[in-house]
Amino acid sequence: MLRDWKFEIQLDEQSDKAIYLQIADALIKDIHSGRLKTGDALPGSRNLAQLLKVNRNTVVEALNVLLIEGWLVSKERQGTFVADTLPGFKEVQYNQHITASSDSIKSKHYHLQFDDGHPDSKIAPITELARAYRQIFNQKARWQMMGYGNEYGDLEFRKAIVQMLNHQRGMQINEQNICITRGSQMAMYLTAQCLFTKGDYVMIENPGYKPAWKAFEYAGAKLLPVSVDKDGLLIDDVRTYLKSGKKIKAIYVTPHHQYPTTVTLSLKRRLELIKLSNRYSFTIIEDDYDNEFHFGYRPVLPLSSFTELKNYVYIGTMSKVVAPALRIGYLASNDITLIEKVGNLRKIIDVQGDSIMEQAVLQLIKDGIIKRHIKKATNYYRAKRDLATNLLKKHLKDKATYTIPEGGLAFWVVPNKKMDWLQIYKKLENKGIKIITSDTYSFNECINGIRLGYGSLSEKDLEEGIMALAKML
């Protein structure tokens, strides 16, 4: 137990960072420095609030953040303690992929479609983006932008993305570690072509994201499915494959909100996966497709932010933030040689990115428009998430189970009994309603679940769609 507990922190009420996050990060810093050691007890929330001269609820929020992220553990009737297993030894500072199925364009006979998590294009900052384009073309040196650019993307735009990844997602990279792409699927394709050769194996989550699987197979890699439960992918499955003697080159994961089930990979499994990656020298391909919209305290840090991880490729997108029609993705890696291969291949298939679009989005970043839009959109989607939750409670009670997502734009719903999803699909199609069937995510046998995107649907459509689905279950 700690005696004469002292906690030195200067709280800044003018900072963009909330007070409870300042407290949480200060505690992380003390754990990192060794002043707080594993097993050490923390004062109660009331005593800590008095010590810091803040509201007790603020302290409770800070402690909840650290409990969620795995820095602290709560023991019944004993108190709160520093966890025995810590997320990673570095100071944490905090200042997608649009899933595109081949039939994502609405067919005329569908008046309602459950996609798998698309944003609402009606709230995209289109006016501000158009203004940014006009500003660019009114510049005196606009003729310079009409030539060929850099195969890695506009330098200033890369620097802006790097700053975002370092400050908000805990990564430690520079502009040499990143390549801007036309969407996350292009980033996936470039990664696959530069990482795999024929005969390589790649482990994948099952259920999972099939467009990524196709990119891997097209590069000559063979797929090894890893099962998923409420805590994410099963590490025992990973170990079994690694001991098989196969030439395993990588694993593809969506640890923040697993696609399609939305579960978050637990801290224990994250650390185990990193150790296995380092031991067996396989690359972790991390697809962080929906990091921006998070409704809890803050997003869980990417695997790629752990300094001990030796081999990673981190893939993200800005299409959900700006506008779905604008294809803006990126890939980052601590393997500079891999990034160079990506650049060389990029020059063959697409000499450069859309440098004018990149500069327009960069202008939105500099003007603070992206930051304000994310805040506004997060509140908008949180309200829509809560609406969808109430509708599911009302219409699917005793028919299905689901977890209320802390981020992203979709629910994963599992009926209480085995369903014939093809039959349900046909019946709903006759009503002008479209769903995505479970075979879209399955490696072999169909799973008994359905992913329901709510972000792009109106309140009326959500209720109609959920009611219609409920009648089929």
C-alpha cells in the first residue's frame, strides 16, 4: 500500500484535453516512471478528488479510463490497484475502412439498405471542402500543382497524418514511414503485393473482412482462419498455426472494433500477439478502419503504437471523416524497406495520388474544420447509436443478443436460434429491404450473426428495418 500518497500534476482547464484525461495520463506517466509499481494501491476516488481539488465524478471518469485500458484493476472490497500486466512502457499522449461491397450502390427496388457501417454523407463537410478547393485554385502558383507529385503523397499532408497518428493514436513515426493511398483497400493491395510471395501464409480473423482476404490471395498468400470470441481473436489458434511449420508471413487483424463482430481485442491478447509476432517474425497488418467515431472515454491505442512491436503495417482511412466518395487511405510501417517497395509499386499502377484533394483536406485540417466535424459527427452518431439500441431492445427482446458498441457505426446481432439467412434475405428483399448475409464474412461455414450499420439510415428507416427483421427471427 502507498503511504503519504502524493500526486503532482498541473491541471490546465484551458487545454483541449479534458481534465479527467489529464489525470489519467498523469497516472500513466507515474506508472511509466516507476513511481507507481504493479500491485500498488491508489487512494479512493473521494480522497483523490480532495487531493486534486476536482469533482469526484471527474476522478471516477479518469479511473474508469485506466481500468478500461488495462493500467489499473479493481478488486472487490479492496480498492483499485496498478495492474500486474501493463499495456506498454511509453508515455501516452492524446491531444477506416469504408467497406465497399460490389453492390454497395442502392438498387432501384431497395428503398432501405442495412450497410455494414457507412457514414451519413448528408453531414459531410462538403461546403467547407468546396471552399478549400476554390482557395487552392485561386493561389498564384496553382500551375505547379498540375504536374506530377510524389508517389507517397503530398509531403505536407503526410506530415499532418503523421502528427495525428502520433498525438492521437500513440504512434511514433515520421513522414518516411507513411504512404497516402486512394482508400484503405488500395493500401491493403499494395501491402499484400509488397509483403507476400507465392506459398506464404497469412492468418486472418474468422469472421472477417473478405476484400482484404482477396488482396492477400491475389498476391499468392494462403489463408489460415483464426476464430473470434468476445475478447477478440483466439491466441491459441495463432499458436497452433505458428507451431505447424508453415511459412507464416503475417496476421491481419481489426483489433479496435473487430470486423464484423465489433468486439475489442483484450489487453492480455494484444500483448500475447505482440510477443508472438516478435518471436516468430511475422508482420501484424492492423486495419483500424473506424477509429474516429468513439463514444466511450477514448479509443484503445493501436497495436502499432506499442514500441516493442517489431513488424507492423498500420492501415487507416479518412473517407469516413471527410466524405465516403473521396478515397483517402494511408498505410504506415516501421519497415522503411517495405514502404519503399510500396512507393515503387505505386508508381507503376498509379503514378501519384490526388495531390489537389490531399491539399484541400490538409486545408480543412489546418483550419480546424476536421476536428470540429469529428466532434459534431461523434455526437450525431452517438445519438443514432442510442436510438438503434432502443429499437433493438424494443423489437428484438428475447430474440437476439447484441453488444452496444462503444464506437464505429454498426451493431453485431446474433439470433437466439439458428437462422436461414438466405431465406431471410429473400423475404426482406421482397419488402424492398436489403441486408448483408453472414456468408459475406465467413471463411467456410456461415455464422449465425448479422452486421447492421446504422450510421447512414434515418430514424424512420431504422425502425422499419429492425421491425421487419424482428418478424423474421
